[in-house]
Amino acid sequence: MRKPLAPGAIHGFSRFGRSTSGQQAFTPANSNTRISAPGAMQRPVAAALAAAKAPQAPSTMVNLGLNSDRSRGMMVERLRKQGIVDDRVLAAMLAVPRHLFVDQGLASRAYEDAALPIGFGQTISQPWVVARMISAVLHERSPARVLEVGAGCGYQAAVLAHVTREVFAVERIRGLYDMAREHLKALKLNNRVRLSFGDGTLGVSSAAPFDAIVVAAAGLEIPRGLLEQLAIGARLIAPEGGVSQRLVLIERTGKASWRREELEQVRFVPLRSGIQA
């Protein structure tokens, strides 16, 4: 359920991050992904054995030289079964070759439903997470100008470039900025994505207001500067929390008012200010 925020309540967002629930620490292998429901790891042994014997979905680990289109098609069908229904998002996920955004040694795993390391302690987000976040800000609207905070290797910016007219993407780590720039250039998307090296928590005030903002790292609260750069009626989606995190969807309802909705439990790398040269 969406909860109205009073004008002065922006810094009172739920922090979610002080629990010592025993969840894993942040690592490239377990970040930028959806996590299981609380009881999912506690099912009876018999049920676990039965599940292990059940028929498995076809693997997307195939020869990418000839079958990347097929692999993407399998990924998109999986996303559809997982509840992603926006045809614009599914078409964009089908169009962008995810294997080009990861290290060659991981290319065979590019279309699995998993986050993968991209270096510098960061990850390329799980396909479901990318599709879910973009679907949320696109729901019943067509944003023309979108800001992405945390461009990483450039994959999510490439997907966004297929569903909106203008993408502004910010990356704070110089090595990842260079990587994203090369990836976007190779796909001839560098003219549709305005990529910059800088502190994403500050947004891009010179290009604001934005019709949507997508944040790909988790802070204990959403930076106020980003909320102020939303157009009225626009949406921001971001993970929020520390050890325990959820996606939150925030809509700007007036000059000094926002409305928020809490979505799925996730695990993302931390949102940091400043730059890393």
C-alpha cells in the first residue's frame, strides 16, 4: 500500500538495515538480485528432495556464438512467467545482448536469472530485477527522460534506451564508467544515453526534472536530491536498506509531497557518495 509522505518527512524513510537476521554479507555473487521469501530456506527435507527431482527449466547456458538470440528469447519467456507483462520491457530485454556486458569468461551465464560480477566489487543486476524496476516506473505511462544512478557496465542504461527517448546515466567508479562507455558505443547507443562520471547521489540537476529515476544501489534512505529532481507525477524506484532491503517505488505528487510503496525484498550493493578514480 502506498503511504503519503508529509513535506518534512523525506528523511524519515524506513531504514530496514539494523537487523542481525543472519543474511549474507554483500558480495558480487549475491547482490543486485531478488532474494527468497523468508520461509523459502526452511522447507522440509522431503519437499526439497521432491523439488530436486522435478523437471528443470531449460538451461540458457548455450553456445553464444550462434544461440544468443535463442538464449535471450528463453530469458524473456522466463521473465514473462515471473510476472513481467509490459511488452515494451520484454522487447527491450530481448533486443539487448546481455552477454556483451559481462566478462567473456561469464558470457555463457549471461542469460541465467542471476547477478554476475563485473569487477570493482560490483555486479550486473539479475535480469528479473532490471525488468521489474523498469516496469514499475513505466506502468501506465511513457517517460521521455530517465535518470539512472549507478550505470555499472551499462546494461540497464541500454535497456532503458529502448523504452524511453532520453537516458541520463551516472557512474561513480571510473573503471566502470569507461567500461559502460565502450559497451554503449559498440551498440551505437552512446548518442541515446548521456553517460557521465560523477556522484550519482547528486543526480544530474542540469537535466532535471526527470520523468523517472532508477537507482541501482541501496542506501539507508533515498537521497533527497534525487527526489527533488523528479517531475511532479514521476516515479523513482530504488532498493533501500542495509542488511535487509526492499525495492521502494516513490511518486512525486506535488511540489513538496511524495508517495511511497514498498515492493519485493532484494539485495543490492551499497549506494555510495563521491567518486572512485
